[in-house]
Amino acid sequence: MVQCPDRIIASMDTGVDDALALAYLLGSADECELGGVIAGYGNVDANTAYANTCAVLDLFGRADIPVFLGSEHPSWADAFIPDAGCAQFHGDDGLGNTRLAGSGALADGAGVSGDDMSVDVPDEVVSVGGYLAGDVHAHPALGACSRVNRSQSVDHPQSAMPTALASGGKRRCSVDAADGIEYLIEQVREFGRDVTVLATGPLTDVDAAITRAPDIASKLRLVMMGGTLTQPGNCWDAVAETNIIQDPEAANRVFHSGADITMVGLDVTHQCLLPQSAADRWRATGTKRGRFLADLADFSIKANLEADPALFSGGMPLHDPLAAAVALDSSLVDCFDLALRAETNTGDFNGVRGRTTGDPVGLVNHSMPHVHVALGVDSERFLDEFVERMAEVCR
């Protein structure tokens, strides 16, 4: 049976494909109500994700949708620095260098390499795109070290207030770092599984909500983009998937929480490639929205093709948009249910940190929570519907 939830709450680290997913949801108003967006760290720092989210909503005439600040760093670290790999695929502003929300959080800093990373937080544990500072895989994005996010409330997210004022001052800016988590808890308590939480970034926000309010776990319906079961990862070591490596501890706790979880990972998203013809169609509308969506797609198509010409010769993988579509129509994917875990350590008898695998305890303890892992996808139907819906939202 196709599930069409009445309400969606999104948790996003708003980069290129998050923005495309957001536009897709806005174009699906007949099927769902987007109740709010929680913007946190991941592809970019949390403040940039917040500003990007506000800018996209404003562009599409939905300044009425509330935006909340989510987690500023993973559960295992005290601070977060965006990663060069994410900048490669999302641009230094997170939106393909379109500068929709301003100059971008990383644009005004000095270049930093993995061997020359000066961070003035000597007593703190710092995550560089999911890797401990100093790890061989820790590669800060250009200028990222000039803005290290810490666990504290802020006066207002950088660049967010100008975006709000540009829309006529009608947007209410939620600025307390706890706001997004509390909002998620309140929504699940009020609507139960009539609200779907769509997570297209790390699972830190969802984990924080369950940790703070364990009673919501059994009521929570979560569709998440992240992980990979049958394919290599897309991180530096080609083992872990990006959203999971950011906070494997959080992901592992969420997998074992008992929530109703659908994992939309690389197993299916790498089968859904957006071709150049789609971007050309959006640009041909001649609207600011169409140009923006086309610019996002152009940037991502080029970045993915340069990274792996064999895998992405057909276009950019629609990671987050596919997860958004599955939240609206679960029949798009075929799932395999299994007890799932995220590896939290690397080494003998531990596996590789960030990898998603079956939990072997589930083989003997059948009462363990199971996750719906998407392994098959009707890519042709999804792509046709996605391109058409986005063409409509461009107008």
C-alpha cells in the first residue's frame, strides 16, 4: 500500500541535493505538508545550512515554513569543521557556489590543508567531516577552520537574518540550538506516525530527540538518506557513506531504537542519475527558480563526473530527492528488513567505522528492531516524476 503521510518534518544539512529535495517537497503540496525544517551540520556548518534552508524556502515563496537550528556537531565531538569532500560536491557555500544565501561560510577564510590545520580549541574533540582532527582522512574545506561550531546557543545564525529580512521580515528565525530537537519531539508526540521525519543529513538530530525523549521511539516514522549495504561507501576510504561517518554512534543508536526506519542508501540512490537534459529543461523555463535548480544540477553533474566517470556518466545521483520521494511513496523502493548496525570502531573484530552492516545478534535474537533497507528502486518512474515535478515548481 502506498503511504502518503499528511505531514513531513525534514532534518537537513542543506547542500545541493538537500536543496533539490526541499524544492521537490514544496512541489508536492498536494501530497504532503512540510511542517518545518531542522537545519544542522554535515555538508556545511549548521549556520550555513540554516541560511541555505531559509534562502531556498524564500526563493520558492514559502517563508511561512519554520526553520530551526539543529545539531552543530556530532554526538561524539565538541566541534565540527566541514570537509573538503563535501565542498567538492556542494561548493563552498553548500549550494553549488550559487551564493543564494550570501557569500557562504567558507568563502572568506584562508585555505587549510590536512597537514596545516590550526583550530583554536585545544581542549575540544573536533570532527573534520566525520573524522577526528589529525586522522589521515581529515581534510578541512577551504577556510573551514575559521569557523568552528561549538555546543552553544548563538545570537542568530550567520547569514540567516539578512535572508529573513530580505523576504519582508516575515520569517521567524529560531536561533536556540535546542529548538530543532524540541520541535522534532513535539511533532512526533502530537502526530505519531502520521508525521514522517525525513533525515537527509547525519542522524544526530534524531538521536538527540530519542535520547531526550525515549517515549517517541515507538511512535517515530523515519525515512533517512544514508548508509550502504551492498555497495562501497562514498567517503575517502570508500567504505562508509557520508551521512553515517559523520556520527556513527548516533546512527547505531537510532537503528536500535525501535523506530520505524526506512534506509535509502547508495544501493538505490546510485541507480537514480539526473541527466543533463533535465537541468537544461529547468533552465529553459527562464525563471529565477529554474536557473537556480539548473545551476545546482550542473554543478553536481560536473563534480560527480569528474569524481567517477564510469559510475556517473549518466548524471548526478539523486540521494536526498529519492529519500524525499520515498517518504511520499514507499512503493518506489523494494526493501529488505534486517537488524542493522553502524560500525563505531575500526580494527580487528570491529569492522570499519561508519560502515552499515547487518547486526549479527539479530540472527539469533529475532526480537531486535529491524530496519527497512531499500535495495531495489523503480528508477525510471522516480526520475520521470521528479523531473516533471521540478519543472512545474520552476514556474
